[in-house]
Amino acid sequence: MSTVLVIGYVWPEPNSSAAGKRMLQLLKYFTSSNYKVIFGTTAAASTNAANLIELGITAVKIELNNSSFDTYIQDLQPEIVLFDRFMMEEQFGWRISKNSPSSIKILDTEDLHFLRNYREKELKATNSITNSELAKREIASIYRCDLSLIISEVEINILKETFNISQNLLLYIPFLLENIGNKEMVLLPSFEERKGFLSIGNFKHKPNVDAIKYLKKEIWPLIRKELPNEELHIYGAYPTAAVLQLNNPKENFYIKGWAKDAEEVVKKSKVSLAALRFGAGLKGKLTEAMQCGTPSVTTSIGAEGMHKELPWNGFIENDPKAFAESAINLYTTKAIWQESQLNGFKLINELYNKEFYYKLMDQKLKDLKEKLSAHRENNFIGGMLMHHRLKSTQYLSKYIEVKTELETLKSSLNT
């Protein structure tokens, strides 16, 4: 049985974020493909984390800037190492290359961090994406890996056209979802059984915080003017004090916080609102709404890369007034609501079929295993970046490690 080591940025929390769902989907792909899966992270334990042991996955704690990882990886010699976001590749990529050079290095970008950051800054001022320090770091990480999993075709095109990255280093893998059949459809609450508007998203994610503020200030007053008795419930893990202060029962605007069962609250809601003004990747809140039969109103940023030429499961609007009007129309018109719901089912079944992407991953990994040396020889830029990264990161990490040891020794002597 081949081994996959996943180096996680955090413990996966599928009920807290789309990133958590995405990671769990990838872990399930590897376990279903008969890999021995080990998940390691430097992050502190989380009460909301998925139970990896139940999934047959070994969980280990690893240390930053500690040579104990070198010994661990030398003994493990995994066939594949998957980095959860480029920051993990920066920290551990050079150690993998040095101590387990035959391991296939795969980067799961989640979404392109530099693109999200660029769009956030673009709201306030003109910004250059190619001059972004974050872009240089993330692009370098993509080059240093043998393969990067990209969640959006829009992002694939940006990487190829703006940064001239070879298609050989990229693989489009969206959310990996089960098909929705008639059996699942008939079990969902009907139009009449649902009530209220909903918006959901992890509050550690800046686009979600901005979207809630935008909803409260620009959009919800317009909806409430026409539907004064309806409520908007805001769900999301890790709400800050600033977010909680937005709660206003007099305006039927409720900050609910983390939903233990996000699927349940989405199913009970009639319309989902995702007023995203910046961001990147695919939006888990919107595929979850489709799976739950809940039509949505979102922006072009929200729907980006999510529906190809297929009709949306609701409306895509960038103007606050048009957004509000579409939300009201969807909420009050059963025929439009039902048609939108069916559009969502079709999107899930045609664009996010996990069995199709499982086969695609199988073939790509097979090709990499058979031709890894040639693949790396064709990636000269990646080899060059790895050469310099190995030197700079190695010595910085060694410095931090020795510094930590000296501080520990000094502390013990003083006591």
C-alpha cells in the first residue's frame, strides 16, 4: 500500500469552511484509492475538526523548524506528499526534497491566495497582480511542486496566460461531490416549507466579513422594505466581536454564529445570499446551497468559475438594487424558485461529479509515477527555484532551530 502524507495548514473542519470540505474530499479520494493516508499539521487541536481516525487516517503532530521532521520523513518515504496551501510547501518542501527526493510533491492551492488578496486591494486602489509579493511566493511554490491542484478553471487560465505556467504542472480539480438523484431531491423541503434568507461563511475569511457588511448596509434594507416580516440569518464559524455587533433584531438581521449542522440550516432557508465583492476559487457556500435545493443570489465574483455556460441556480447581480430585486423575486415567485433549484441540481451533477475527477486524478498520478524524472527535467524553473530555496530556507530554518534550542537551554539554566 502506497503512503500519502498530507501536510495540513490546519486540522480540516468541514462544518466550518469550504477549505475544510475540500481537504476532506481529497483525503477521501486517497483512502478510496487504497492509499495509506497520514495527515500531519503544526496547528493546535480543534474541537470542530473532522474525526480522521474514523476515516482510517493516521493523524500526527509535526513541528516547524525542527529537524525531527527530517528523521520522520526519511523513515516514512511517502510516495506522495500533498501540501495544503503554499505556506506549507514553503515550510516543508525543502525538507521533503532533501530527505525523500522520490516523493511526488503536490500542492493544493485551495484558491489562489494572491488573487484574492489582489481583488481585496483592488476595491480600494489600483493594484498590480504581477508585482504582488504574495503572487511571487505562491507562483514559486507551484513551480517547485510536481503538480498543483487548481480548484477553478478561471484560475487555471490566469496561471497559464498571465504567468506562463505550463499545463503539465496544473490539474483542474473542483469540489468532488456526489450526484443528486430523484431520491435525494424529493426528500428536500418544498418552497412552502422553507422560510427566511440565509448567508453563511467562515468569519476568518475576509471576503465573508466584507460580504456581511455589504449585505447589512446596502442590500438588506432594500429587501426588508419590500418584505418587512422576513428575516436574514447569518451563519459562520469564528465570528469576531465586530461581526457580532452587526446583529440587529429590530432589522430582522441576525448573526447566528457557527452552525453545528450547516446542511440543516441551509435546507430550511428559502434563499441563500452571497454578496461577495472579492475572493477567488470556488465558493463552498454556493455548492452547498445547490445540494440543499436552496436557490441563491450572488455576484459575478461569487459565481466565478462555478457554472460554465449552464444557467445559475438563481441570479448573479453586482448592483445592490438589482441584487435585492432578484432576491425578492426569487423569494416570492414559486415557479422561478423551482426552476432555479433544478438548475442547481444540474450544476452539481454535470460539473462536480467526483467519479469523473477521481479517474482524472488516477491517470495523472499514474503518469507522474511512471515519468517523474522526465517531468522534473522539463520543469527547469522549478528545479532552479528549488535549488535556491533549499539553500535559503534550510539555513534560515536551522538558525531558528538553534536559536530556539539556545533559548530553551538559557531558560533551564536560569531556573
